[in-house]
Amino acid sequence: MTGDPTNEFVGLAPAAVERGGVRSHRRHLALLGVAVMAGGLGLGIFWGIRSRSAADSALKQTTAEAAISLVSVVSPKAGAPTQEILLPGTTQAFTDAPIFARTNGYVRGWYVDIGAHVKQGQLLAEIETPEVDQQLQQARADLETAQANLRQAQITADRWQALLESDSVSKQETDVAVSALSAMKATVNSNVANVRRLEQLQGFQKIFAPFDGVITARNVDLGVLINAGSNTTSGRELFHVAAIHTLRVFVAVPEVYSRTAGPGSSAMLTLDEFPGRTFHGTLMRNANAIDLASRTLLVEVDVDNPGGELLPGAYVFVHLKLPKQVASVTVPANTLLFRGEGLRVAVVRDGRAQLVPVTIGRDYGTNVEVLSGLQPTDQVIAAPSDSLTSGTRVEIAPALPGAAP
């Protein structure tokens, strides 16, 4: 070798250095690519996990939201401060009496017909009683005979007592005469009573009105045979008299309203034949006992009827006022749930359904009256599902425009 070895190495150094730099640069690029790939892979895994977690959360939220029932609610309507109940009733005459004969005979004449207004003591009819007349004549004759025998017995007894003072007759004979006098007095009294009985029977020949009223039935005619009494198959009702100046109406009040049916309470009557008119009455008395069969209280309402417009036997509606302490609300009938433990209504409280027991009063068809269990501020679920239970989460549906509250 002719050159300096150092120079040879010096001449070769720049090329080697250049090659080494290239390799180092490539190594750095490879590492950078690996790092980038690792970062991208990690970022992809991170976004995948995050997306899956978000999807799971969204699914859980959707499932939870789907589990919440969407319900419509209504608010109970508070009852009026003063309410009334409407009950059916039938008018009856204040006094109603069938008139029967108290003696046997034939109708001689009748003087009133149906619809006639009569006064107390007015003659209605006359009965001809020939048999009673003959019996009375015989009884009077028997009385005269007994009175004659009594006078004779009195004379005999006085005579025997006077003779006894002088011992002209025995004590036994005098006692017999005095006893005969006593027996004759009893006979006279018996005949007097018989004459009075027949005179009274003869007095029943004339039929009089027992009170002021109207004749509602006449079942007699001239010459008809009349038998005394009302408990015989042959006895017939001659007349029927009804006092209609005041009418009675008997009403069966449900037990839940029995406290309102106190004597002195006012009532109003309406009739179909008098549209737009009301008749005022007063609750006079009640039975003070609940009927076990119907669970009602029988009350009597008296109505003044001076003009006779109201007729006995008419079908009426009785309006009884309810006091303020009988508070109630009304809800639609489709809010009721019929469960084995009793009647329930579902209300929304703190986002959950709660089943509350209620007591209903009157049924209006589409609505019902609730006497206890609800307040006007409650949110009642309309048309609840039969499977609805207490504690179920619910969401109130928005009210439709124009929908009733």
C-alpha cells in the first residue's frame, strides 16, 4: 500500500456514517409507525368500548322508559255545597177509609158518586132494614112486658116485707119475693140493652161521611142487598172516602243518607204531569229503624194539597237536600277497579300508581259519586289496566287540545 492508512479510513468514514444514519432514521420511522399503529389500535378499542357502553346505557334507558306506563288522568269534581238525592215515591191520602154497612138490608138510595167532595157527617146513602125494624118492635114489646112484671114483683116484695114485720109471713117467703124482684130488674135491664142495640142498628140505616174528603169509589146501587160487616164473603164496600187536603209520601232513604232524614227537614216533589213545577213538603217522621232487606230507612213526607191538584196514588220524585257535612266528589265510571279486596281507584303519587279504596254513592251512569277515599286534588288514572298494581311507575300523558279536564 502506498498511501497512508489513516487517509483510507478517513476517506471511507463519511459513507459509513451516511449509511448508519439512514438505518437509524428508518428504525425511528418504524418505531414511530408501530407507535402510531398501537395508538390507533388503542384509540379504536377505546372508542369501541365507549360506543358499546353508550349503547348499553341507551338500551337500559330505553328499556326503563318502555317500562313506564303512559296514563291519562282526571281530577275528581267536588260536589256542590248542598246536594240532593232523588228518590221515587207514591202519594197516599192522609186519611183513607172504606165504608161498610153495619146492618143488613136493601139500598134505599145513594146521594153521592165518585169524585164528590163531602163534609164530615154528610149523608151518603140509606139502607132499608125491615128485619131490624121488626126485631126492634119485638124488643120494645118484651121490654114493656118485663117492666110490667117488675112493677108486680116490686109490689109483692113490698107487701111481704110489711107482713114480715108483724110475723104474718115467714122469712123464707119474704126472701123469695125480694129475689124475684132482683131477677125482674135484671130482665128489664137486659131488654133495655137489647132495645138500644137494635136502635143503634136501625141508626146504621143512614151512611154518613166520617170526615171531610172525596169519594173515590161507589159500589152500591138501588135495591142491592147489603150484609153487615167487612170480614164476610158477602160483605161489600159501599164507598171509599179519602182525605186529600194533605197527602203522605212514603220514601225509602238509603242507609248512607239516613242521617239526613230527620223530622222537620224540607223536601220537594216533582211529577211528570206537572213539568217545571215543584211542590213543597215536610219530612214529618221516620221509622227509626233500617230495613234489613233493602237497607233503607222509611220516612214520611207530608205535602199540603189545599187545591186537590195532587191525586192519591200518583208517582212522584222526592228531592231531599243533603247537608254540607256529607262531602263527596264525582269521577268517571271508567276509573273504577273491581278487585277481590273491594272497590279501588288508581291515583298518581310521586310518579307511581297507588290503589286507594273508595266508597261510592249515587251512580249517574257515566260518572259515579265517591263518598270517601278521594280528594279534589288527586290525579285519578282514567281507564286503568286490570294488571295495574300499587307502586307501578307511570307517566302522565299530555292533555289533548280541547280535552275536558
